[in-house]
Amino acid sequence: MRSALTMLGIVIGVASVIIMMSLGRGAQNLIISRLQTMGANTIYVEPGSFDPKKGGGFATSVIEEMSIKTLTLRDLEDIRKEPLVEMAYPMVYGSGRAIYRNEDQKITFIGVTPEAYEIDNWHTYKGRDIDEEDVKSAAKVATLGYKIAQDLFGEEDPVGKTIRIKKADFRVVGVMEERGMKTFQNFDEYVYVPVTTAQRFLLGIDHLNAITIKAKSESAVNPLIEDIRLILRENHGIYNPEGDLSKDDFKVMSQVEAANMVKQVTGILTAFLSSIAAIALIVGGIGIMNIMLVSVTERTREIGLRKAVGARNKDILNQFLIESITITLLGGIIGFIGGISFSLTASIILTKLLNISWKFVIPFGAVVLGFGVATIVGLVFGIYPAKKAAKLSPIEALRHE
Amino acid sequence: MKMIELKNLTKEYCDDEVKTIALDGVSFNIREGEFLAITGPSGSGKSTLMHIMGFLDRPSAGIYKFKGQSIEDLDDDQLAYIRNEEMGFVFQFFNLLPRTSVFDNVKLPLIYTKISEEEKRERVLKAIESVGLIHRVKHYSNQLSGGEQQRVAIARAIVNNPAVIFADEPTGNLDSKSGQQIMEILQNLNDQGHTIILVTHEVYTAEMAKRLIRLKDGKVVSDEPIKDRKIAKNGLIK
């Protein structure tokens, strides 16, 4: 009973390490696979800057990025003129409520140009896409995500109907294909409007939140990134001949770089969470040491007897070490099974209920942790009590009350 | 043949600057096949003497030779080996492992030897049979009566077929009938050739041995054969 409680410490420690590692790896795979579907030709431009001194991390925070207003439609036009660019689309976004009769839904609206449908390979299946005319005239038209269309209109056909977003009336011209939940954002809850309309009527701004560019070929990506940087520096009046990225007020990233950044961020997060879980493991180990010390005291007479009938110091040491390792190893196995089944359940729930294409992973490191660390904890925290037991003189041990 | 040789054996305990002399120059020999009782008032050093003879403790000074080997020349592991091979112990409070079967209790000394599992099993069953507890083999030690527990302890002491059996007040914690059974077993073992060293403060138990040594204040005050030896089987204990 007491051993079982002690074991619980190890069980929880190992299980939480494994859950953290498995879920962390799963999240990383999910985001990366999502980024990879965007295609290797894709380049992103966002406000902000890199700081190479921070290992390629961001120099500006999200809040700071929001206040940078230098990225504009003029930049987009200049980028589109580059010969290596196949197409590009701007992006502004915000959130609000969409109202149709009595229905009222929270939405994310995104201001785009027609190229967005092409580059993301995501089209309307009903009605039409937003076109060049809509952008030029800042028309109040919208294409709805699949889920928003369902929630607002139900069985009704939304095309041609009018919805209200932020006190402005929008005519629904199309409904997007179902895309599902990816990277923690449900695309089916997006509403696309022309970028000019969003700037003027919904946000009251004239800068952009991002530009997405598709290069003509994969080999064009890297030279194009450099070209875009030069264009933007000139447009933004940044004197930066040595190409110091921390001086820029924008970030240009290829899909590969973005994937690496995600890997880095989720990696740090996983390591951080795992180390918290590892503390639970150490606490469990101290529990083991405690229970072994109690056990040595309680079984002093037994130790004396064993010595009297011929056990050497080594035999006693081994007996107690094996005992503590058995407890931790058993705890490790139970924790491993528990952690894996929790992660598996989580992945099933995420896949089935939330429609996320989550892939269940058992990280190799977690397996090593489950068994290796548990054994080491048993050894490290068992060695002191075991040595104490082995050193007892047989006659003193036998006399012990 | 001399099995145990003691010469001027001394044992002192130093505790908080108070020096206690437990044994003060004890000298005698024990031959193979003897049945020796050591007796004396409490604090006379009889238990200490037995512990040293049983390699559970070391003397402070003097010579102790077991089968010609001096204790000084042996390290702790060698002492453990000799205890395992040559000695068996029976204690006043039985010292059985609780929640452990009779079989496993008796087997305990054999787990530190290298003989085959099959032979271990045979020896354990033989030892249990010789103390008349074969019907209790699978019982837990704490389900047995005191007398039965002490018989299990004797089985454990003889399972490795030792040259000498040390019995420290083996009847001290038992009723007279159970004590008599224990003494009967010890006498039988002596008849089979085992050397037996018995520590007791009861005169009638000591008189079932063949030789009696009296200790007082760590010194031997008398050492003589028992003339009118009592046989436990005859039911002389009252």
C-alpha cells in the first residue's frame, strides 16, 4: 500500500513528461504539416523585425507589430512587378460579428484580393470569388466560410443575401469550400471581403497586416526574398546597406523558414513543459528515498537476520537497490502506459470532435525517459538507504527493537 | 578435534566515555560434537560470548579461532561466508520474516549459496520435516504458535547442514511444553553429530546439555561436565 502510494509519485512524473513530450511533438507536426501544404514557393511578409542575436527570433512583440503601419498596398504593387513573382495578395484582418436576421455570429473577417483564392488553393463552391472589380471599387461584398454560412443561413442559400458586419451591409457573393480546423484556427469561420473595403469600412486603416507571395519556382524563393527586402527598404525609407535584419520594420520569411521558426518555438515550449514535469519526477524520487529509509529502519532486524545467516554487505545492498528500482520501474511503466493512453485519447478527441488532423506520436525520447529515468531515479534515490542498510552491524541490527 | 579455541578473549564497549567490560579474559575450547550450555546472570556476558563465537561480533582483544582460522584474519564477507556454511542460529524471539511462508523462511540461508534450486527445495523440505512441520509448509510464519515458530527457526538453522548451532535462550519465550519439544529437537541434533552451543539462564534447560560453563562479570567461574544429564524426551521438565 505504502509502496503503491510512493509509486504514484513516479507514475505521475513519468506520465506528465510523456504527455508533454507527445502533445508538444504532435502540435509541432500539425503546424508544420499545415505550413507545408502552403507550398514551398510561398513567402510571407509581415511588419516587425528579426533579431539575429536572439538566434533568429523576433525583435518585436506582437503588440509592437500591430502598431507598425508602414506596410501598404503600394508595397504590394511594387512586389507584384518583380519578374520572379507569380502572384501576391495582401491581408488585413479583424474580428467582429456578422448578423443575418436573428442570427448573430462571431467572425474573423479578412481583407484580400482575388489571388488569395489561388495561392491558398481554396475557392468558393457556390457563387463566385471576390474579383478585381470588387477590390477597385471597394465593393461591400463577402465570401463566407462554410461554417459561418451554415450558422447564419442554415438551409437557406446565402448567395445574394445581405449580412451586416460592423454597421455596414455586405452582399454575400459566394460560399467557400469546407476546409476544416487547422493550426488552431477554423478557416470555415472566416469571412473574406475585398482588402480595400476592409481597410475603409471595417478597420479604418490604410496599411496592411501581411502580404503573401507565390514565387514562380522554388529556386526563385531565396533571390526573391532579397529583392523584396530591397524594395521594402526603399519604400519605407530605411537605410540599411549591410542588410541588418533588426533595423528593418518588416519580416520576410519563406515557408521553410516559417516552419523552422515554429519548430523552434514549439520545441522551447515542449522543453519548458517537460522540465516542469521532470520536477514531479524528482519529487517522486525523493518519495522513494523516504520510503526506503523508513523501510530500512523497520526491517533492521530482518537485515540483521539475513546477515546472520550469511548475507554479505553486497547482498543487502543489492536487495534494497533492486527493491527501489522495482518500485520506480513499475511506476515508470504504469506512468508510460498512462501518459501514452492520455495522449492517444487527446489525439482521438482532437481528431474526432474538433476535426483537427492531429497525428499521434510517441517520441523516442519519451520512451527513454519512461524507463531510463525511472531506473536512474530508483538507483540514485535508493543507493543511500541501501548503503545504510548494508553497513549495519549484524548484532546491532538483531538487537534493534 | 578442536572446533572453537578461545584464549584470553576480551570485549569492551565504549559508550559516552563509559567503558563496559562484557568479557574479561575468557579461555576455553570446544570440540566437535559437544553440547555446551553457557549460563550466568544477566549482564554476565553470555550473549556477547555467543555473538563473538557466532562471528556476529568481533572481540576487542584475545584470540578466537574457529576450525583453526583466527577471526582477525577474516574480513566481513569471509565471516558471512563461514556463518552461511558452518553455523546455524536460533534466537529467543525466533526472528522469522513475517508475511513469508514457512518454506521461504527456512530457505533464507540457502539464497546466499550457489546450489541448484532443486537441491535447495529438497533441503528445505527435509529440514522442515525433521522439526515435524511438513503440514505447515505453506503457512505464513505469523499464523503459527510460538513453539511452531521456534521449530521453523531451528529448521532454518539446520538447512545448510552447519557444523555448529548457536541457540540463544531458545526456550525463553515459550511455555514449558513447547520448550521441552525444542530441547528434544536440539538433543536429537546433537545425537546426529551437530555441535550445539546453548545460552540460557534456566538451570533445568542448561542441565539438558553435556557440559556447563558458568559466567559471571565476564569471567568463567566454572566449567564442568553435567553428571546427571536430563533427557527432554522423558518429560522431566515440570
